[in-house]
Amino acid sequence: MEQNKFLHTGLPEAPTHTNTPYDRVQNALLGKIGTALGAAVILMGASSCKEDVRAKHMVSETKDENDEIKFNLRKISPDESPFFVFHKNGDFTEAERADQTKKLPNGEIIFEDTGLLFYHAVHGDTRAKIIEKFSKYPEFAYFNKQLAKTISINIPDTELRELIKTEKDAWIPLPHENKDRYITDEDFCIYASAALAELQTDPLYGTMIAHILEQPGMSPELFIRSLLAIAKQEAGGAPLGSSEVFRWEGHDGHHEYSFSIFHVLMTGPGISARRNLGLTEGQTYHPQNAVKLFVAYLYEKTMESSHDPALDFPFTEKSLENFSTFYNGSRWKKINPDYPKNIYNFYVASDQIVHAALLNTQNHVPKIITSPSLPIGTQTEARPK
């Protein structure tokens, strides 16, 4: 595909697939979304937040290490669209968890989520030790080249030790190789338009889209510009995917991970949104799912907040101060005082990029992130009945 002249990401071009109905998405978003939504639905009702529990992948304590278990690697094919399989309550079944729990040749236990691997941390682990363990495998040799926390395991050693101590099974997400996370701004827009078209008919979260689009001066294109600007700020202004999209959020007592391009925290409204959408943590890596998660998060947080974020659209420098507090809490004023200003600059600068992306008539699907191939000799870990 010819690179759009408005894009200046400096990233490799995404391969072509046939898995996203781009033309249908474009028509639904740019031509029919206003009619389909009708009058905006004002958000109301009680919060549906569930308890904050990270996904559990239990490990057998009775496994005989001498048992022979046939290795059966579950491969992810982009054509099979595993990122769009609905998982009740955002979790795998017991049978799926058993099949996707593996033991590497040197004894490390991992869990295969969709497009993301988790490692079962053990006593004595540190960031450096985990990196050393996995770097011994050719498939994970890149661990030694990605030592910065933004592109590696980013839980501090002190909190890692506490997590291992307090939880029976402490699962740590493993970083992707840099090249496998990149996504161009244009591709993000295509996925964002698909997400909004899909979510607009959702009886719960479609109302959030309607409520935002009813604001004076708003349009689907401006909404996508807003999404891109927030995603770019969450990436620190670097090309999307330059940094790992899971992040340990130890500040303010959260002590939990955030996931997706938007770094949605997996507590309270964030985990309620993911579970209600039927997404696993790994599925949030797909940018289309990330947009859905972001919209759902806005809805869930609106239910427990005195601020209506829809009133902050279309973005202005002033409205983004309110939005930043809603989205991150007031800590941005100390940690990153330029947060709203940066979003606004990205928002203004993305005008031509978003417009060109949505007018691009070439039907293609950007690269879908998948888990790295596992080392030969990996075993399926047994589980108690």
C-alpha cells in the first residue's frame, strides 16, 4: 500500500490482509452513524463495577515433574480473528486455561493469552532475573536488548516481591519485541472507526458514543481525532507501539496493571469495562478492542463520577484540563503538567492524518499482534481436576 503523504511516523508499512471490512466501517461511521444513533441518550443509572480481581491462571502444586506431557502449541492465526472472540466475564474457561498454561524447557511457567504471554513469577524473582531467564531462549533473546522499563518488564522489584508474597499466583505480562507493537496513525484510525461502528449499537456503551456525538460541533471524525491524540499522549508522543502497552501502576495505592494503548487501569471502572466487553487482558492489545475498552471505561467511570466527560468534547485546551483530571485523577498536575496541552497539540496536528485515513479507499488490515512462538520442548502444564 502506498504510504499516505500525511503520515510521518517512520514506521514499517503494515502488511495487507483481508480481515477488516473497511468500506462498511467507513460508511457506517461517516455516513450513517448520526442517523443510527438518533437523539443522544443521557447516561444514568447505578455503577456496575465488579470486584477488582486480576485474571487467575492457577498452577498445579501436585504436578510430577517427571511426567511426560505432549507439547501442543496453540498458534494464533490473524485469519481466525482470535482477538474478537467473546470471553464471558473477560476470562478463559478452565479447559482453555489448562490448555494455554505451558512449562518451558527450563521450568518457567507461562500462560498464553491472546497476543500476550504471562509469566508465573516465583520467590526470588527480580526484573533482572526474569530477563536473564527468558533471554536464554532464542525466541526471547530480544529481552536483553530491551532493558528500559518502557519496553520491558516494568514492575519495580519491591512491588514484584510484594506481589509474589501476597498472591498465590503472581502473573507478570511479558514484553513484545519492539517491531511487533508498532501501528501507524492511519491504521489506528481505521481500527478506531471499526470499533465505533461496532460499539454504537451496544445497549450500554453505545449510549456513551451517542452522548459524546451529540455535543455541539462534534462528529465521528473529531471523535477519532480525539482518540488518536489521547493514544499518542499515552505513548509519550512517540509513534504508537514504541512503548509497551501494559504498565504497572503502583502509585496512589493502585498496585495493578493497566492495559491497551490507552493504559486503562484494571481496577474499578476499567476492569468492569473489560469484563462487560468480554475481553481478556491480551485482547486489549488489539487497537480496535483498545478503542472499545476506552469508550466503555468512560461510561463506567461516568457512573461513579460527578463529572460528565462528554461535555469536554470537542477538545479545547481548557476542556482537556477537566478531561485529564477525569481520566487520570489530579496527579497529572504534578507528574505531567503538560498532559492536556500535549493532547491538544496532537489533536490539532492530526487533522489531515485522520481525514486522509478515513478517505483512503484501499481495503487493508494492519498487522495483528500475536504472541511470539514458544521454545521447542514447551510443555502443557497439568491442572488439578
